[in-house]
Amino acid sequence: MTSRDNRAVRRHLWWVVGLVLVCTGLAVALSARVGPDDFGWFAYSPATAGSDWHMSWSDPMSSGSALIVSRWQLAGSLAAILGLMIIAAGAGFRLGQRRGQPSEQQ
């Protein structure tokens, strides 16, 4: 392999790594188990008639549901974001190289 071939492989390696990370991250994030998780707490609050504090599921600050993201979904999303960042950096580097070269027109 010549040095020109090595440069061509390195130039395209960033695109391949970025694309693999995006595809793998999306596959992991979308195939991770989504469903109810067991969590909770226990506390005693006496129900008195003159209580100032009241909260119900219909309060505007509470939607009544929570979105729980698993570790695999988070890891897959981060891998996809990292892949997109690598692709963006590769595109920026390529554009910068092209614009940095002197033009031959006079």
C-alpha cells in the first residue's frame, strides 16, 4: 500500500466510523426494552381536612406520567450523537481543506 492509499483510507475511515456509530446507536436505542419499570417510594402523609397542601393528577404542573429512559436507550442515543458529531467534524474538515487550497485562476 502506498502513502496515497493510506491517506485515502484515513480520509474515508472517519465517515465509516461515524456512520457505524449512528446506525449502531439508533439500533440499540430503538431496540432497548421500553416498558414499565419498578420504582417507588413510601411515605406517610395524614389526610386531614384542613391541609394547605394538595396535589392531584389533574394539576397543570403534573402531567400524570413520567418518561423513563433505560441505560441502553441513553447509551444508544449518545453513540448516535457521537457518530453525528464525527460526521460533522469530517465534513467541516473536508470543506476547510478545499477552501484553504490556493486557486489556480488568476
